[in-house]
Amino acid sequence: MATEPADHALGRSRGEWTTELHLACEQGGKPLSMLLTAGHGGDSP
């Protein structure tokens, strides 16, 4: 199986491709920053 480059936000969970979205927000809920990372095998139990 081919591996994805480190700068791609793709991972595998139960055989499917997944991503995770991490948000840092202010108290009012306005997004301050976003980070997209690869999903992990345990994301979909």
C-alpha cells in the first residue's frame, strides 16, 4: 500500500480515508485557528 506524504491530511479508520479538524475558538465561538490532520484507526469505533 502506498503511503501518503506527511503534508497530506489523510488517515485510515476502519479501512476508509478520514481526516480530523482541530479548531481553536474564542469564547464567543469565533474560530481563531484551524489544523487539519490525518484520522486514526480508532476514530470510528
